[in-house]
Amino acid sequence: MNQLVDEAIRVLRANDRGRFTVPSEGLYPHQWLWDSAWIALGWRHLHEARAWQELESLFDAQWPDGMLPHILFREDSTSYFPGPAVWGTPTHPSRPPSSGITQPPVLATVLRRLYEESLDKARARTMAVRLLPRVLAFHRWLYRVRDPQGTGLVAIVHPWESGMDNSPAWDEALLRVPLPEDPDSRQVLDSLQEARRDLRHVDGSQRPTDQEYQRYIALVLHFRTFRYDGARVGREAPFQVVDAGFNALLHRANRDLLALLRAVTGGSRPVGDEGDEAQRSTGDHAEDSAANLHGAIREVEGWLARAEAAWPRLWNDELGLYTSLDRITGRPIPVPTAGGLLPLFAGLPDGERARRLVATIQAWGRHCRFLVPTTAPEHPSFDPLRYWRGPVWVVTNRLLWEAVRDYGHEEPARRIAHDTFALVQKEGFREYYHPETGVGLGGRGFSWSAALVLDWAVQTSR
Ligand code: DGY
């Protein structure tokens, strides 16, 4: 175990860029939203201030409307595609260039862990008070532009927003995305094969296909035409999916946000009363005014109540898990993926439904050696090599381990932990792993795998 912890620390240090951490040298040379959030959980065991910095640095690129972009372009690197020139997002002298879409909203969950478990309580309070209004602005943006009808569940407009980029759950909706015909867009799409940088770092059999990349970039080009107007993107995006995984993480984040607001305000005093200085420093976030924060507790309670009423629509009794919903066709997407298990992490299912979900995980475990594959192994779309179509990821395992354990299912939780530690011990901190052979796949020296295992090892050794 000591060797594993030392190796995790070595990976974090190697990928440290001062105020932020790259997910993996070469393959991902910038800062990614949900990567950095989980990475902060690793840093705190080395240097608490550095963990807070990792989290705070994500807000350097927060848009005036509250959006948090999924990539902050930190370096003048040519080893990643699509770079800032393809995204063409609005620039601002005080913000790093960024992508124009978001990623799973896990910040409040990480913020709560840091707040509750940090040794320096005074710093934790200062940081929570400073960051809470910005997290609130992000969640408000999500509900405003991605759930304009007030259904209680938000839509993603790009597979990359799910964080589970090439999940087979997106296949059908992605294929419907029209390829833009204007000359600028055509030029970008025609040169895609040479432009892709990921294939210089990772074998093509482990990455999304060219056909998928064409649609990923087509979506970016559509959003560029919409000038990244959030409301317009939310209304007119040709890909709109109510992702079970994204919404589960949002629900969990709202529960954590509520706990933090109550803790910081003493249950009644509005956080804005203390956060004035921090709010002034975020300047253009009109929503961060103290007046708006007065209602934050009730507002978050409202999001939680609406989502709880909406969630039963996503349950698929035949598959024994939750599935996503295509918002454009109104049809469920009956593809069993790990995202459909994540409502466990949000505490959404009752005891009986949780038992069904755990039984689903156990059934998957009878078909492959290492839990938890990211797609059901018996499903026709399962691919044990390709990115999110089957391989095991440390991040999903870490969340499902905690969730399964918290629902009282000790034995399956132990197996998830055992399989994860066996994989990292055997192959090191890779981006993902083959669920049958255990071979490490994708990027090497992967920051969130290292950070989450470090945090997990410390947590279970207490
Ligand atoms: C990639 O380029 O594969 C990223 O995951 C997109 O965010």
C-alpha cells in the first residue's frame, strides 16, 4: 500500500502545474473541470492549501452567466485538439481561454469534503464562503439554460458534458447531429483526421472513432454559430440528453451544497452576509449578490424536491437501472451504462430500488473479472477496450463503492474496492482498464486515478 501511495504522490507532483493539475501529460495538457475537482481530494493529503487552490483556480474561467467550462486552456500547447481556435469562445482579458461547454457538476461535493475534513478550519470557512456563491451561480445557470421548462432534470448538449464521452448511450442522438455546411466548418471537419491529437498518444482502438469525432466537432461548430448564447444553445442544440449520470451527480452536489449553506450560515444567516468581499471580487456575476443568496437554502431545497419528483421517469425496470432520456425525441435511451447506477451516489433510490441496482452490478460482475464496467458486459454495444464503452474507471468505482457501502451492501462494496486496488497495483495509474484482462488503457500517469486512490487509501486506513 505504501508503494501505491508513493506512486500516487509522484503522479500528482509530475502533473502539477503550480495552481492546477493536468489530467495526463501530453494527452490532456490543460485543466479539466471535473478532473481538477477530484484531483483536489488527492492534494489535500499533501498540502491543504494546494487542494483549495486547485478548486479555486477552476473559477478563473467562470463565464459571466455562471457557466463553468470543461476545459481551461492553460498552456500554449499543440498536443490537444480541439484547441481555443476551434472553440472560438468569447474572450475576456482576465479569463483564460476556455471551451464553451461544461462537465459534471461535482464541485459542491468536493467542496463539502474539503470543508468538513480539512485541518485548518479557519481557511476552510473562508474558502467555502468565497466559493459557495460561485458554485450557486453555476447551478443556477444549469437550471436556467438546461431546464428552461422546469422539469427538475437538466440536459447536456454535448457527449463531452457527460464526462463519459463515447458512452453507447449517446450513439443514436449523436448520429442525428447535422454536419454544418458553411465553408469554415467544412474545412475543420475535412481536416479532422490529421487534426486529432489523441491518436498520437493512445491507440485508436481505445479512443472514440472518427465518426464520433466528426459529430463532437460538428456540435462545437454549431455552438460557435450560436455565439455560445447559453439560452440559445439550451433551446436549439441538436443534441439534448437528460443524462442519468450527470443529473445524479448534480443531485448529490445539491445535497452537499445545501449542507454547506446550512453549515456556513448556521442554518439561517444568509451566506451572502459574510461573503461580500468574495462576491465583489467575482464582479460580473450579477447573481452573486448578497440579496440573491438570502434565498439560496430554499432555492436548493426546491431543486432537490423537483428532481426527486422527476427521477422515477428515468427508472428502467427491465434493465434494473436508470437510463437517460433523449429530450429532443422525448424517448428513453435503453442502454445500460454505469451512469445509470450513479443515482445510488445521490441517495435517490429507496432501499428496494437500491437492492436492484446492486444486483445489477453483481450481475455485471459475473460476466467480467473486474468491476465496474462502464457498459453492461452482455449489451451489444459493450467494448472492453474503447474509452467509456466498457472499461473500468477509478472515478466511477470510487463513487459506486461509497454509495453501495452507504446503502449497507458491504460485500459488493468490498469487491469494488478490491478490484480497483488490484487494477492500480497491477497496471499503475492509467486512465481506464480492460474489465476482463485488467490491462491498463488510455493515458498513463493519470491524475484523477492517482488522487482518488490516494484519498481512498487514506480514508480506508483510518
Ligand atoms: C477528450 O478530448 O477526450 C476530452 O475528454 C473531451 O473533454
